[in-house]
Amino acid sequence: MDMHTVVVGTSGTTAEDVVAVARHGARVELSTAAVDALAASRLIVDALAAKPEPVYGVSTGFGALASRHISTELRAQLQRNIVRSHAAGMGPRVEREVVRALMFLRLKTVASGHTGVRPEVAQTMADVLNAGITPVVHEYGSLGCSGDLAPLSHCALTLMGEGDAEGPDGTVRPAGELLAAHGITPVELREKEGLALLNGTDGMLGMLVMALADLRNLYTSADITAALSLEALLGTDKVLAPELHAIRSHPGQGVSADNMLRVLAGSGLTGHHQDDAPRVQDAYSVRCAPQVNGAGRDTLDYAAVVAGRELASSVDNPVVLPDGRVESNGNFHGAPVAYVLDFLAIVAADLGSICERRTDRLLDKNRSHGLPPFLADDAGVDSGLMIAQYTQAALVSEMKRLAVPASADSIPSSAMQEDHVSMGWSAARKLRTAVDNLARIVAVELYAATRAVEIRAAEGLVPAPASQAAVAALRAAGAEGPGPDRFLAPDLAAADTFVREGRLVAAVEPVTGPLA
């Protein structure tokens, strides 16, 4: 486990800290200010709990049952019951990193001092994270409104020592056993605490933050593969000139063009137009790569703004205000996060689509400007990369289905009290699949483009130094170069890992300098 420590204060957290805790096992500590804020807000809740007037979440039922005033002796049972009844998820288990992000982000809101949760409950949340205990959370159960209710309830159930959880060794055991093995005392929830542990956008936000980190890498990787394809197709790099992109002021477009231009610096392949009938212009998938990649980059930037706002927010209902009020609100609604999750699925699908079009062009002897059919060693005897493009096309087709917005849907719940929901959790789940598919799509283009560049090099044309570095690193990673047909799946898997882990970017940056 990484010994890096993330300190949780009262003012939110950062995307970097989310990734550190979720993916790299960073330890979590509560700041002194957070502990003080927790204690202060708890005094307010305790005072309200002692009054005869009903206060939502403190001395009433929840959702459509909020009209019932709950007597003092039943309130602890109420808090336990909301966790148990709401832990109603179904389907496959959610990934460990998603659950850790979910728990960490709920702790972030709890530590703000606006939830009324006692300091010892927050400390138990940190202890569970630090012990590497991961509650079993299921795929289905959140509508993205009133919080990611079922997923967060399964996490809260673990804090109570109930339900199942995965230990640091990967074995699923009863949560009570795991807590005992790590010296953690289960919490006994009091007024408002059960509700406070469930009311947040934490699951969809955690998945958004991690998707943004993955997509940053994939967009830079796609700039590199687009440059390699342009080079292999003997395209012109004149369309990448900064003065052309300066007159259309979309920032991402200029960034992608600059990345491609730096990858192509020193190439002996670009700009030759060696056809019998010279091209006036390259195809859109080649010429417009900066415009498409750049528009996606700008969408990522907007999504990062939304994520940053949510990371700095306290998302709960009701909330404890510094003046002593406990007020109901709708801040748990996932619409802001759901929308950008869907936006990202759309741009990821379009990026995958343009990557596939370049791959197909590389394989088609009628459009590849002298490359062998399907980049085969002996076309007819060998099929080359024909079916690799089929696989890529199947992935692109699924990406288009995944791009259908989840946030455009709403299914009323809680006897029509919760009559408009965000479906943000569903948007996040399909985006994770889209990001996985995009890495595979980029990997197929990389595999095809590097083979095509090597074929050009064998004909005496000298690729750019950055291209040569990419080819060498990919071959060293286990994806072989041109030659007779062989079992192709392992090569594609090696290319996928190479792209997904950021090794393509790392391979070219010593030549190009840091790419955006």
C-alpha cells in the first residue's frame, strides 16, 4: 500500500487525492479543523434532537415517509433501518477502486461539518479505508438522486459491521469479522447519521474523476496515433501549422495539432503525396484529427470544472448550517455530474470512430497510397490486420450505443416524492465501459499505424524520431511488427496495455518533450 497520506479537511478534496486513495491505496487522515467542525455540527443536531418539534432526518422518517415524527427511543433503530433497507443493490460487484472513491468522497462531505455526523463515525470511515477493507457494492441500485443510495448504503452497512466486504487479501468475508481483525469497532448510528452516510453523488463523482484521468491519457495517445497514421498514409503535416489553428480559437484543437506536429517533426514520410494522381487534401479522418480530438479535449476541460465544483461541495440533505439551522435541500441531485458523464461518453465514441476510420484507410489498398492490402505480408495467403479492424469496428459500434445519454431518462421513485432523478450512476457505469473500449480502439490504430510505418521504412522512407521511439517501445512491450500471419490477440492485448498504462505517451515524450 502506498504510504502517501491524504488529509481530509473541511473544504473538499482534489481529483488527484481521489485517484491516490481509490487506485493507489493512499492513507487518509482527518484534519484537526475537520474534527472540530464535525463536533460543532453534532452539537447542533443533538440540540435539535432534544426538541419536541420534528426535524427532517433527525426526528422524522425519510422520503415519502418524512411526515412521521419518530420518538426518541426509536431513532437509533431508524438510522440502522435506513442503512439496512437501502442496501438493496443487485448484480455484479462494482470495482474496488470505485468503492474506495465512493467511501472517500462520502468522508469528504462528512468532514465538511455540514452533515451532523459525530467525529468517531468519520474516523471509522477513514479506518476502514486505511485497513484496505472494501464493502461489496453492486452494479444496480442508484438512480443518481437522493444520493447514490444503494451503493452508499452497502458502504454504511460495513461501518455497522454488517453485510459482506473484501479484505486487503481480496477475500470476501462478513464485514464484522474484517473489522474485528483490524481492531475497528463497528459504529452505532445516532440521529441523522444513517441518512448522512447515504445522501451523496459520491459514486458518480468518483467514476467521473477516474474517467477524466484515463481520458487525458487516451486523448494524448490518440493524438500520437493520428500522427502515426498521417505519416503512414504519406499525408501532409501542413494542416497542423499553428497559424491555421490560431484563427479558430478552440483551445483543445490547437493543443492536439501541436502534439501531432511535434510527433511528426523530422519525418521523411509527410507531404510526399506519392500517388499517380497527387492528393490536393487528405481525408477528413486524417486532416481533421485536431478538430475532433480537440473538441473532445475541450469537453474534458468542462467536465473537470464540474468535477472540481462537486469535489469542493458538501452534498447532503438536510445540511447543518453554521447559524444552527438544519435545512432540507436538493443538493444531492446528480444532474450536473450526470450531464458531463454523458458528454464524455459522446466524445469518447466520436474519438473511437475517427480512430477506426484511419485504421480502415491504412488497410485498404485503394486508399492507403501504396501499402499492401490489410498490411499483410503475402496478401491472399495472409489476412494481415483484416480482423483486427473488425474487432475495432465492433468496439466502435458499442461505443455509439453507450453514447446514448442516461441523463435524458428519469424513473420516478419513493411514491412520486422523488419524481425526477438524474440516472447519473448509470451514466458513470456506461462511461467506464466506454473508456475501456476506447483504449482498445486506440490500441488497434496504434498497432496498424506502427506496422504501416515500418513497411514504409523498409521501402527507404525515414519515419520521424518520435515515431521510431513509439515503434520500438511497442515492439519491446510484446506487440510484434510486420510478418506472416500469427495469433493476433496477444499482440493486440499487449498494445492495449501499452496504451492504457500511458506507456505510448512516455515512449515519445523523451523525443517530443512533454505533450499536453
